[in-house]
Amino acid sequence: MGQFFARDPVGFTLRSKSVNPPYGISANIYRTFDGPLVAGTNLFDGGGGSTIAASGLPGQSFQQDTNLSNSWQWNVTTETMLARNTKLELGWVALRGIHLASAADINQIRPENRLAYIERGISDPNGSRADLFPLGAMTTNQITQWNHHGDSIYHSLQAMFSSKVGRNSIIQSSYTWSHNISDTTLGYVGTSTALSDTYNTRVDRGNADFDRRHVFNISLVYNTPALQGHNAFVRGAAGGWEVSTIYDYAKGPGITVNGSVSGICPSQAQLSGCNQPQFNPDGSKNPLFVATYGGNPWGVANAGQFGARPNLTNVPCTTGKSFQWVDQGSFTFNGFTLGGYPNNGPGQCAGPNTSDLDMGISKNWALPLKGRRIFTEGAKLQFRFESFNLLNHPMFRFNNTNLSYAATGVQGGVVNGYIASDNTIVGTTLTQGSHFGQPPFLNNLGNREIQYSLKLIF
């Protein structure tokens, strides 16, 4: 058991300086180089007596506290001999992260004002809603606060098996079942990865972006018989080869689906008006026309990357198919309460799995070369053949792309979606032609690679 502390990245301070006054202020001015520098004439004023107007709004800040990111780690391991040269090791490994580095928007609309923010946007789309922002008198933009609100917990069962086979061969295998839960990203902490809800960090508690539920690998190193009882040609051609192989499998990491809605009628009673044209044939405004609503149904302006998650349905999240990994029927905004929260946390699905098989074959031949100045310790010729990703199965990844569930209340040109009397969304479907759930990038392992070499070692 042990406790480990980590200092905050220096980059937080550098980034804050670059966006806060006076460093974050830019001005289009010039300074001439002819003649002496005279303030008000050609020194930092545009060369003509002009002045730079006072400006600049804060963009980032720090929470003032003494918290420091730290983690408690503990493990319990046992080992037993199953047979001669065969052992099994089992371990429970856990980690608790406390006061982890995170980011939040201190200018985020409070939960009790989010429904009003949506309703006022529907009734008066061009009206100001700055009064609903805590610092709206100054700006409605995000003001990032670097803080230590992150929390995580990790538990795992780890097993390792090894056994010697024959005189010089060995087989090893390991398996890890684990679950990693957090309420902030465990990767890059930035302005786009801020907490979804500054006032309720539990909203972002779910499977971490580094959560891989299953990891398995097995390796084998096998030396063929030396064929000592045969002639030199048979021993050299068929004896003493080393064959090695390793297979790795890992469940995909946790991925988070976000989304948005569009084309929703303000109420069921107004559906006829939502299907009216905005302008009459003569170009005049149609008084029967009703504008539809679109945006983030959470009502959280400037939300972090996890701050617009839809509801989960009872359809399994993944299809197991490489080209359509996430089932498009697994998510919906139907039944979502405006200004509320979804029925799930981040990491709703496991991303595409990784499966890789590598293999190598090698053999050494002793050469009858030995001298006083060169080849003093003899020489040997080595042949190696290696293949990586031998099966060459296509594997993909999302890299945070095609994970946005864009729902619409318009189907076939007709507005069917609306906001019910209880402020829930009804009648939306995924936008037609959406690539949602289709991983667009190849796995970093790459395609099959084969290489061979002949090496003289002396």
C-alpha cells in the first residue's frame, strides 16, 4: 500500500497567461523605425498619436485551495506452484484517485435556471439571456477554472500463469479484469474536457476513458529438438529452431456519446404551425408559422465534451461489427427532460476491441571462423523471420469522431417531434444519413508487417 502525490502541470499556468489580460489582448498597431522613439508619436500607438482602448476579459482561472492530486494504491498477491515448473499468480490491484486535476466552467448556468434558458430561447430566439449566466454582465463565454474536483476508483483481478515446456521452452499467459470509474477525464485535461456540470460532478461519474474491462495475452517460446543423433546436414537444416509467438486481446476503452436535438416543435398543439412555411408566396411573413427548437437539451451553455449525452435505450450498445460498432438504436432523446440529466454517465459503450497475433522464427549456425585478430570469439550466422499482426484483421477506432447523436424531430420533411407538457422530448429520430457509431480511423497497430533478415554475429 502506498500514497503518491502529483504536482499540477505547468501548462495550466502558461495557458492561463495566454488568454487573460494583459497577455490575452491583441491590437493591430505598428511602430515606425525612423527618428527617435517618442511616446504618443511613434511608440506603441499606431504611429499617429492613437491609443489602445482598455479591453480584455478573463478566460481562465484557478481555484484557491491547498488540494493536491494524489492516489492511494494497494494490492494483495498470492502465488502457488501447480506442478513442477508451473506456477499461478493471482492478485487484487486497486487505486483510488483523490483531488485529481480537472476543469470547470465558473460561468455555467445554474441547474435551476436551465429550463428558463431553453424556454426563453424558444419564445425569443434573438433575445439576450445573459442575466442567466453567473457572470453574464461581463461575458457569456466559458471561463475555465482549473481545480481538483476529479475522483476515480480502479479495481482489478490480475492472473498470471507460466510453465516451462521441455528443456528450453516456456509458455506464459496473463489476464486482467478491471473496472475504472471516474468523474473527469484521465487523459488530457483542457477547456474542452471540463466537467459537464460545475454544480454536480456526479453527473460525469461513469466508466473512465481508460476503462478496459478485459485484457488477455499469451506467449510461447518453443525450441525444436537439436537432433543431435543425426548428421550435420539434418542438424543444421531442421534442428535447433526457435519459434516464438504472442497473442494480445483487449476490450475497447470506454467511449462517450454526446448529441443535440433540432426541429422540435415547442408543443404538440403547435405542430400544425411548425409545419407551416415561414413566408407566404408574396414574401410576407406567415403569421401561422411557429419556429422549431434546437440545441443542447441539458440547457447547459458552454458544456464540456460530455455535457449533452442522450438517454440509453434497452438496445445493446455495441453490434460487434467493425463498420457499425455502436448500435444507432441504443440512444435516444425521446423522454429526455429539458434542463435535466440523461439516464447514464460517460463511457456508455466499450470501443472497438484490439486483437493482435505476432510470430517469429529464428535459427543460429555456428561458423568455423576463429582468428587471433578477428573472429576471436568465433562467429555465427543468424536467420530471423518475424510477422506482426499476422492475421491482418481490420481494426478501427473512433478518436472522438462519429460519436455525436444528432436527433431531429423532422422526418420526411414533416415536423413530428415536440416538447410535451411535462417538458420531455417526443418524436425524434436520428438524422437520416448519419455516420453515428461508425469508427472512421484504423487502429494504431497498422496492417500486417513481415520482415526477415540474415545476420553475421562476431
